[in-house]
Amino acid sequence: MAVTVDALGLAEDFEKAGFSRDQALGMARAIRDHASETLATKADLREFELRLETRFAQLEQNFAEAQTSMIKWFTGIMIAQGAAIVALIKLLP
């Protein structure tokens, strides 16, 4: 979506600030042309915000899955360690 710049209004403001009519129009056109190519609109920012929210939700889900996986892994290790200790105790005279 393109950004709209009031080039005429800008030119008038530049003229009031002391620039000649040609200078004011030239600067206003340059700003208008540059702004339409480089500035983000509110819609652009909203789209970006939605993409960030989606990505953060995915990251939160990934962290939750990793946490669950680690808990299962540690629980398995603890059970195996307990079994090993019991086996060693039984082997001792």
C-alpha cells in the first residue's frame, strides 16, 4: 500500500519557510516520491504486527513442547538411575 504525501501542502510550507517556488516544489516531489517507496503505512505495520504475533505464538508452543520433552527425558533418567541403584544394592552382599 502506498503512502500518500500532500506534495502541494509541503511545497507551500517550504515556500513559507523561505524557499523559492521551484525549490519548494522540487523538495516536495522528492519527499513524495521517496515516501511512497520507503515508508510503511498503518496497514503495513498492522500486517507486520500480526506476523510477529503468529511467530511468537509458534515460539511459545515450541518452548512448551521442549519443556514437556525435557521433563519426560529427565523422568526416564531418574527411573533408570533408581533402577540401577536398586540393582547395585541387590548385588552387594
